[in-house]
Amino acid sequence: MPQIAQIAETYSSQIFWLLLTFGFVFFVIGLGMVPKVQGTADARDAKISGDLDAAKAAFARADEAEADYRDRDAESRTAAQAVMAKAKAEAAKASEARLAAADADVAARIAAAEARIQAASSAAMAEIETVAADAARDMVARISGVNATDEAARNAVKAALAHG
Amino acid sequence: MAESGKIDPMHQFAIEPLFGTDHLSIGGFNIAFTNSALYMVLAAVVLWIFVIGGMKRELVPGRWQMAVEYMTGFIKNLLVANIGDKGRKYIPYVFSLFMFILLANLLGLLPLGLFGLHPFTFTSHFTATGVLAIMSFSIVLIVGFAKHGLHFFSLFVPHGTPALMVVPLFFIELVSFMVRPFSLGLRLFVAMTAGHVLLKVLAGFVINSANASPLLGLTVGSASFILMIGISALEVLVAVIQAYVFALLTSVYLNDAENLH
């Protein structure tokens, strides 16, 4: 076994070259280069997780904005509905008032017209009485030759008119 | 070995100085640049090239950058799962350890013998794995004592131990703690050695049986060859698993030092 047979003449060379080469590996590669390589990988991991966090935050903000929009939408809807109901009520009240005014107007006009009709018909009745009284006086004078007084004729006509 | 017709399955572990550096030394210690050292340098260079490809630092990574980041992320997850967020500061060390061992194991498995080269797996030498294990163990000790001071010894007395049992349990736990660097280093060394020996033994069967007679070559040889294909795949798996086990156990031990119980 050369490992044991040669140990006396080779151990110093083995140890020397191993320390030399491993020293190079440790100091130049291990300490000089590996931290940079690992640093790059760590930086990438940090960047990826940072980007993911940012994306998550953006998602949350978008959700928030959407909820906010929904709230405001619902709010403005109820506000619009309130305005609409108010306007409807106001319009109904206004039209009611106008309707009442128009009703009153119409009623007044009807009353006036009725009064006028009443006046006209009573005037006409009075005229008919006068005419009828004249006619009755004439008829009395012709038939009996008696000149009836105005008053008598009129009373007679009134009685006759009253009895139909 | 060629002249005797005998294939030595242990020859692959032999360390040979290269480029005439046999007598290179520092302070009386031989530091010849061997085939083992060559594969250590290769593992370091391949790892260096691999990680350079991950240094583009783009937000949207390419395939190569993705692969490098996958490996560092794998080690990060291992440490965070075992130690918690405090484990992140060990990423450079455990990444270096894991990738260096992984590349050493895989480079040693490359079928370079086809091109007349001599592949070598330095993780099959306990002189190499031992250094790595002692390094991990030392870090555990340094972190443990620096963070908790003498309180670190409470690691050896689990919660709810009866007063009578404190002393014996302390020694049992101490032994199991002290065995850690050995289990760490020897596990890797044994797994790599055994796999490579098995592959070489089976390869020896194929060659020797075919040389002996066509009948033996067709029966024993082809059966061994089919077995070799499966075991080669298994060895790739073992290469990855052993590197992972080394990194995992290091992070488990670091957890003890970091958080006690």
C-alpha cells in the first residue's frame, strides 16, 4: 500500500502542496469569488421576493380602489334616488296645487255662468210675466170689455204661472 | 509488473515526483512536485475556471452562472439547515472543501489511462484527507472555544445527565469527539482507495483471463467487464457522496461549535 509504504518520504510534499492548493482554493475562490456569486443569487432572490411583494401590494391597492369605487357608486346611486324622489314629490305637490287652483277657477267660472243663467232666466220670466199680463189684459178687455188693472192682470198671470 | 504479467492494483496510488523535482525541499522537508501535487493543482485550477464562469453576476443567469450559483446555493442550504442563519459565514470554507474534494474524486476517475496518462486520486491518500480533516476539526475547536470559552466542554455532558453519570459520560463523549477528525479523514481515504482498488482488480481479471484463454476471457473476462461498468457508475456516485459527507459532517460539527447542544 503506497499510502503507508511511501509515507515517510512523501508526507511533507503531500501536506505542503495540499495546503498550497487548498489555500489558493479557500482564499482566492472561497473568500474572493464565492461571496460575490452567492451575493448575486441572494440579490436576485431579494429582487424576486421584492417584486412579488410589490405586485401583491398593487393587487391589494387595486382591490381597495375597486371597493372604494363600489362604495362611491352605491353612494351616488342612493343620492340620485333621493334627488329623484324629492323631485317627484315636489312635482306632484306642484301639479296638485295647480290642479286645485284650476279647479277653483273652473268652479268660480261655473258659478258665475250659473248666476248669469239664473239672472237671464229670471229676467226672461219677468218679461214673460209682463207680456202675459198685457196679453191677459187684452184678452179680458176684448172678452169682457172691462179694463183690468195692471196689478190684477199681473196677479192673475202669476197665479196661472204658478199653477202651470 | 508488465514483465511478470501481474497487475498490481496498488500501483495507482504510488506517488512519483515529476519534472525532476525529487529533491526540492524547504527547511529539510521534501516538497517534490509529485503526481499527487499535480492533481491538487488541477483540481484547484478546474474549480477556479468553474467559478470564474459564475462571476458574470447577471440578474438573469446563463447556464454556467446558474450551475455555479446552484453549487453555492447547495452549500448555503446545507449550512443553513444544519447551523441556521449563522452558518452563512462558513459558505466560503465548506464550498472550497466540498468542491475541492469533489473535483479531486472526479478527476481521479477520468479514464485518462486510455491516452497513456496516469490518473491519480489524491483523496485516496490519508496524508491529504488527514490535513483536510484536521483543518475542519481545528476550525470547530477554534470557533467553539472562541464563542463559548470553557463552556464549550458542556458539549460533552448532554442535557439531563444524572450527576453520577457526568464523569463517565464526559469521557465517552470526549473520545467520540476526538475520533471525529479520524473518521472524517479515514472515511474519504478508505472509500476512494477501496473503489479504485476494486476497479483495478476487475480490470486485472479482464486482462489476465483474456490472456489465459479465449474461453476464460469470454466468461470471466466479459462478466468482470460488465461488473466494471456498473462499478464505474457507482464510483462516480461515491465520489459525489463522499465529498457531500465530508461537507455535511463538517457542517454538523460546526453546528456543535456554533450552538452547542
